[in-house]
Amino acid sequence: MGKYLPVMIAFKSAIQRVIIPMLTPTELGDIKDCRLNMTVVEKLANLGKTQYLHATERNDEILYCLCMAIGTIIKEYDWGIKYVQQDGMCELAAKISAT
């Protein structure tokens, strides 16, 4: 896990920088008020997919790092811990790695 932490942090920072300008006022309000918004989750997954497609390596470790980065962003929005647990991470991984 330790060797992947810098990769996760880099992905998380990149995704956080890009997502904010993409959000509507309603989506921003949902984040502020801790209301789960699946459209935002989809946008985060799509950003993860873009990161994955542009990664120099596409493997399970990179996919894990992306899922964990997105899961922690969602957790920071106070939308629960589903996406940092196995089922939620598998759901994200399927969205990110789908062709």
C-alpha cells in the first residue's frame, strides 16, 4: 500500500482540480449539503477513466489507485464509505476500465 500512496494522491489531486469546474450549482450544493448525487459519482468515474486511458501503465495497481482516489473524494463529500469498500471499488473499477 505504501508504494501506491503517492500515485493515489497524484490521481486524487488531478481529479479534484478537474471536477470542480465541471459541476453545476445543484451538484455543488449537494456536495455542500452532503446529499449523494450519482451524476457527480459518474463524472468522477469518467475522469478516472480518462486518467486510466492516459496512464503509462494500465494494470490492476493503477486501477486500484484510481478507485481509491475517487472513493476518498466521495468519502470527503460525506457521501459514505461505499466506494472505499470492496463492492463500491469494484463498481468504480468496472466503470473506469470499461471500453
